[in-house]
Amino acid sequence: MRSSRSRGSSRGPLFCAVRLELELPFSSSLKDKRQTLRSLKDRLRRKNVSVVEADHQDLWQRATVELALAAVDRRAAEEKREEVRRALLNYEDLAILEWREEFVKL
């Protein structure tokens, strides 16, 4: 996982965007992949994180997912990002191949 790139100060509202390259080793069809991603999206949306599949829609065992979250300050954004990271690392149906993130001051 790479470190984040930051713009602006640590005070005030922030937006955090994360782009994930995922491997779905247990998917044997596009239907399996859709089911896994739907479950992942539902879990993250319960944490107030926006989620969209951005690439590799035609591949069974690969996915590119983009996440977005907003917070009142940098500390809150980092805590929320860490909560999301832990949830993804504990999700047994996928492996994170790449994690790119950016914090942007709103």
C-alpha cells in the first residue's frame, strides 16, 4: 500500500478518494463477481462510504473499485479510511492488489 498524497491544511472538511485494484480469487463467473462486489458495496455503504466499480467489469477475478468519504477534519478522515481498510483486509473473498488514495481539502 502506498502512502497518501495531501493538499491543504489538516483543518476543515476533507474528501478522501481511494482507488483499489482487487483480485477476487473465488469468483468463477461474472455472477459470482457481481455478488461479491454487491456484498462489499453494501458493507461499505453502511459505513457512509460511496462505492463504485470503475474498471474490469468484464473480468471474473479482477475489479477496480473507487471509494469516497468525507470528514470534518484530517484526523476524522484518516480514522474513517483506516476503518474501511480494516474492513477490506478482513473480507476473505478478495485480495487488495493496489491501494491509491488522495486527500483533498473541500
